[in-house]
Amino acid sequence: KAGVTQTPRYLIKTRGQQVTLSCSPISGHRSVSWYQQTPGQGLQFLFEYFSETQRNKGNFPGRFSGRQFSNSRSEMNVSTLELGDSALYLCASSLVRDTDTQYFGPGTRLTVL
Amino acid sequence: DQQVKQNSPSLSVQEGRISILNCDYTNSMFDYFLWYKKYPAEGPTFLISISSIKDKNEDGRFTVFLNKSAKHLSLHIVPSQPGDSAVYFCAASAGNQFYFGTGTSLTVIP
């Protein structure tokens, strides 16, 4: 069974631009969560989608948004990029959530110049 | 507000000895706890989990201990191997959201 895939793996953008990251979950998984990883901050929860609905949202500004499609694939968008948005963005999928194990993708490394 | 804390950013252990990674949490509503291992340039991979109704869970060389009264979680790796060198994250959940610690970088010295 293929794992979680994320595209692109690396991105370089400049301040003020916007970016869209993509995540394809493991086949059959319906829950997709997004995390931001920065040095010293660990993994910070962005949001979680289940059946095309955002079920939970972390403490991030409205510039961060996401969506999930009917095939469970998910996209994350960051508008008006700031230098502090440079981070590794990780996507994780699970069957339903709660006690289901989350499986992570390799991440997208975003650098904002 | 960091609800899950890993106060040791790094740990070095000799091969064959025990590695003990610690994690503290503040939210008494957390009912499920996990450990993930992360290698550079890869996403975290699930290692072991424990429900709040248990105080210990073993899987091969890995054992997780939960002390609910102290709000403390630990991961024991015995014996430690060089391939265990990675960053370890603990995570806790209550419902649909997981909270992660900042990670502990484990180095196992051959």
C-alpha cells in the first residue's frame, strides 16, 4: 500500500507570495491533518479534515487555509507569505482519527525569502 | 502554550545501554499517547502508543510508561542500537487533535 505523498518536496517563495501544498493520503484513509514543524517548536497542528470538512483547527492565522477533496486528497494554502512561514509542512493521514495511528508524509520544505 | 513538553532536546547513549526519553503534559483530558521517530528528510513514523487506561505498553525493544498522576510519559529503548539515532516526538490527544512535543534528538554511540 502506498504511503502518504506530498508535493512538492521543496519550495522557495518570496514574501507576499502565496503557496499551495498537496497531500495524498494512504488509500482508504479519510482523515488528513497538517502540521508545521520549525526548530524548537516541534510539530504545531494546523488543521484536520475528514470527509471534506474541517473538523479541527489549530492556532494559526487565517492566512493558512486548507481543503479536502472527495477522494480525500488535501491541499493547504498559505497566502501573503512571511519569512516566519519557512518550515517543514507535514501531512498525516489516518482512517478516522481519535486513536487511529497517523501516518506522515515526507513533508514539504518551504523557504520564504 | 505547549501542552506537551520534552525538556531534553538531546540525549546520547552508548550502544547496548538503555535510552530513556521523557515527556510531560499538562492537559488531564489527554487519553491517548504516542511516540514517533523522525529521521532527517523524512516524515515522523509511528513507534508505539498507549491508552490512558494502561500504564505500560511494550513492543520489542520499546516500552512506553505512563504515569497519569504525574502527567508523565517515558519511552525506554533496550538495548539501544545505532540505528535508533533519530529525533523522537511524543504526542498526546484528546478527541480529534494531536499535540506534539518539541522532540528529543537521540544519538546512540557505537
